[in-house]
Amino acid sequence: MITTAIRVARVGSAAELAAAVLLALAFPALMVAALVPSVPAFVAAAAVTYLADHYLHHKGSYLINRLSKVRAGLSIRFLIRQLLLVLLLSRLDLSDSVIFYSTVACFIAFYGLQAPHGALVTLIRNRRRLPVVTRNIDLASRIRIPDAPPRALLHRSAEKVLHLDLFAVVGILLAAGTGSDLVGFVGIVLTLVLAAAYDLALAPYVRGDRIPPNAEKVLDAVDAWLRAYRPETVLYFSGSKDSAYQVNMWLQTMEQLDSTPLIILRERTIMERLTPTTVPVLCVPGGVHLMNMDLSTVRVALYAANVGKNIHMLRVPTMKHVFIGHGDSDKLASVNPFSKVYDEVWTAGRAGRDRYAIADVGVRDDDIVEVGRPQLAPIRTWQGVPEGRMPTVLYAPTWEGWDDNPGNTSLVLAGENIVKALVQADPPVRVLYKPHPFTGTVSAQAKAAHQRITALVEQAAAERVADPALAADPEASAHARAELARIESRLAELTGSTEARDEAEATRDGLVDIERHQEIARLRTEWNAAYWRAFPAWEHRVITGAEPHLYDCFNVSDAMVSDISSVVSDFIASGKPYAVTDSAGLGAEEFKRQNTAVRAAVILSNSAAEMGALLDAVRDPATDPLAEERAELKRYLLGPDEPKSIDQFDTAVANLALKAESRNLGQTARAAAMEAGAGAEGAGVVEAEAGRAG
């Protein structure tokens, strides 16, 4: 029941739900205590409202946002508490006392001080909101961006200023309970003085040299930097905050390009979720600002997603436009008709080309270029299960999607059967369960299935730990955990110290420290190695965080079970056996016909009865009937191993840049010829007029 309540209320934990319930009950209790009247009861209920409110704000609870939507926002809740305090004084027959009038005057003055506070905070934030946000771009040498106000002044500022009434409330309640007005006056004075001091502390940050330059100067500085940097290849991206992974997957590829790279983003939320990179990043939320920007040196623009804001870049004729996507699968998104607006569409292998031909959505075959998948370089090729080690099988289902199609994910209909078949396998295997990060965000059934599968894996893991036949090396595990703690501490030090107070400071101080960046990359590699050493090689694991990365899970696994998604296409790069679940019940032949990536897979029904075929292939690769088909499918989906994908990609960029340059030179030549022709025609007209005049 508690789990259901947490889901319905959309809170993160039982403690958060309890705080919400207490907050809802405490305000009626306040009213009853004021009417009775009872000072002790009022004190207890008021304390609950303050503490519950603060806790929910600290947790960033979804309920806080919902309360504001039903006219029970933060300021209203404080006002109600203050009005009930006035009611309490009245019911205590203090309505003719000095403390009563002082209380009313205090709360009126307090709200009077909140108006300039809100205006100052809004003004500071607006003036420090630059028209662009950058990383790895030197704007500090071109414009002056002052320090942000101290974080203590702006972070959760509305909550802080409202809580200053606590001094007055405590003082007034003490005065009501003891009959001594002095303590009430002290509390009132403290509240008003602190509120006024808060306003005075904010005031200097809205004038003079405390505010950044205006938008025009900032954009001029960006154009000056662009003219000096001369970018040639741009990765352009727009999307929701949850789609940041689609651009993050291309960052390393951009870093390896021979041409001069630049990343252009359109949403600030994507910038906040961008993983560290050495490539200059320019976030331009305004379409007009982007269209007026000097991108005259760019010859190739790469697009990772089909979104409406792409038009702001697609309109530029001096560069060639390429759709590179954010994964390779048989889903309809891989053959979106919008793709025909680009000059070229780049696919991993022949399969992508064939998909467009079959879909017949207007993308010409001549405009498709096969470039491989540079992101798959970290995936190691399978050499078989090392002798003496238990085979590892990764279960990596995709999420439920936005519709109710049963073929989207195996979680609901097959997930538990798959995991049971794996944890009960004989000879035994180790199970790694890594679900898609969106799992359960749309479907309650998928979320419940995920929770049951997690419980199954954790229970099986506990049973293995208790099994005396499976020996662990506690000393090695302890050493690895100590190494993990050391690495995590150092990573927190390296990443935390670079955080700025606001985006203006982040833009000013956003130049990458190459040595720091390299150390972070090295530490993350070390962290991954230490993570896998931190527990026995036979221990089942549930992996739900961003780390270890999916590809790291690929590398420690000997086989995988998944659904139709780019995960399958990526895993094929390893050459390892894999299984895909036909959750929609199409039948093996039809399932293979509709989905290229499963042609070399073991096809599982929802009962997972076919799991034995996958496990047999892992235990004895020599008898694996699908080995040759997997190798052929790998070439078909991802292209040849040689030349390396990054080299294919770089060559494609260079070739398209030459096409763009050729087009631009042709345009220049035609314009010059037309101008010359117009000049000659004008001269002829003058001569003719002169002849007629003569």
C-alpha cells in the first residue's frame, strides 16, 4: 500500500511521503489549536509545518510544485500560518494588546520587504542570464563577466527569506505563553532587520560592474571568437533534458576529428547534462541569435536527432548537412522521412542503406554514406569464456516506450522468465541486469516488473554468497573497494571543484583543463576496472546507474539478452552470442524478417524456453551454429573492421567539406560572372544612349 501511495503521489521515498502527509495534517491542526486556543498545541503543529516544508524543499519533491499549482504555494503556506497566529492571539483575548498590533504590523512589513527581495533576485538572475552559454571558449579575454553573488544569497532564496519569520513567530508565541511582550518584540525586530539586510545584500548585484555586458556585446564577443577559431565541422543538437545521451555519445568522435570541431546546442538543460569534453561548446537558445552568428567557416553540420529547431541551421547554404543519428536499429525512427532534408545520411553499414531503400521515404541511395560506428571502438571482440571463470550473461532490456506495444520491451511479459532461466541455469552462469534508464517512467506494469526482477537477482546473489561451494577472495574485494573509494574521492574533488555558481561564471571559467580532463578519463577507466574486481566473478549484479557504462558491461559479459533497440546492434560489434525476445509473439521467422539485427540471434519467446540454445553457444563456442551468421551480420550492420570507423567517419567529413567548398566557390564565380555581365550590359546601355543623343 505504501508503495502504491508513493507512486500515486510521485514522491521518491516513504520519508518524503510521510513529510507530505504531516504537512497536510499539520495545517488543520494549527487552525484547531488557534481556535481552542492552545499555545503548546500551536507550537507543536507549527514546528511540524516548518520541518516538513523544509524537508520537502530540500528533497526537491514533486509535491512542492503541485501545491503551487493548486494555490497552496510556499508563500501562501507561510501566510496561512501567520494568519492563524493572529487568530490565536485574538482567541487568547490579546486583540487589544500592543503585541497583537505589533504582530499584524510585523507581518505586513515583512511582506513589504519580500516584494523588493523577489524583484532583486529576479533582476539579478535575468541580468546574469547570457544569450549564450559556452564551454572551452575564451570569452573572458574579450568581455568582462563579474563573479556571481554568493550562492547563499540566491539558492532557494524564496524559502530562505520566508523562513526569516521564524524569529517573529517564536518570539510572539513565547510572549503569548509567558505574558512577557519583550521577547515578542525582540523576535519581530530580528525578523524585520534580517529581511531588510537580505535585500541590502542583494542590491549591489543589480548595478554597475556587478552585472555582465548586454546581449549585443556578448554576441559580438562570440563572433570574434568564431572568426579567430574558424570552426569547420559542427555537431548540432536540440532536444529535451532526457535526450542528452544522444549528443554525449558523439563527443569523443568530435574530439578525434582532423577538422576543427564545434558543438552547438540549443537548450540550456542539455548543456547542464553534457559530459566533459575538450571540444568548444556553444549553447544558443535563441533562434535569431543563431541565425545571425558568423558560421561562415563551417563546411559540415552533423545532426544527431530529427527535431524542429534543426531548421535554424539547415537554412545555411554554405555548409553541407548530414544526419548521423544516435543509434542503429530497426525502429521506425531510423528511417524518419524528415531525413530527406539533409544533403547526406550517414549509416553504420549496408543495413542502414537498405532500410531507407525499403522504407522509401525520399532519401536517395546516392546520398547515403556508410561510415561505421566510431562509438563502438571500446567494445572488445569475444575470445570465449576464460578457463575457470563462470560465464556471464547480461540482461539489458529496453524501456516500455510511449505506446502500449507489447513488442517494445521484454520486461512485462518475459523478464521474470528470462531471469529465472538464467539464475537457475545448470551449469550456472552469472547474471548482470542493466535496464534502460527510462524503465518504468510510463508504465506501472513495467516498473513493477523491474522491481520483481531486481528482487529475483538480488535474492539469487544472496544465495550464492551463502553457498560454501563458491569461494570468494575477501582480501581482493576489500582492496578493490578501497581503490574504488579512493578513485571516487579524487573524481569528486576534480569534478566538484570546477562547478560554478551560475551559467555566466561557467561560461567565463569554462576553459577545459587538459590535464584535469585526462586525469578524469584515466580515473574513470581505473574505476571501472576496480568495480569489477570489487566482487566475485560469479556474483549476480543489478546495475541501474550510469556507471558502469553499458559497453563496460558488454566487455565483461559472454552473452546478452535484450530487445529490439540499438543495444542489440551495438552488442553485435563484440561478436558474442545474443538473444532477443519476441515479446509481441510474431514468430521467429517473421520476427527476423522485420528486424535485421536479430537474424543471427537466438529468438526467445515470452516463456524463455529457448534460453538453453544461448547458454550452449556460450559454453561451447565450437558448436555455436550462429557464429558465422553473427560475423556476417556484424559486417552488414556496422561495416568492415578496416579501415577503422573513426577513419571512415573522418574521410566522410573531409569529402563532404570539399563538396561544400566546391559549391561555395561555384556560387562566388557565378556571382562574379553575373556582376560582370550586368556591368557590361550597363556599359552597352550607356553607349546606346550616347549614340542616340549624338
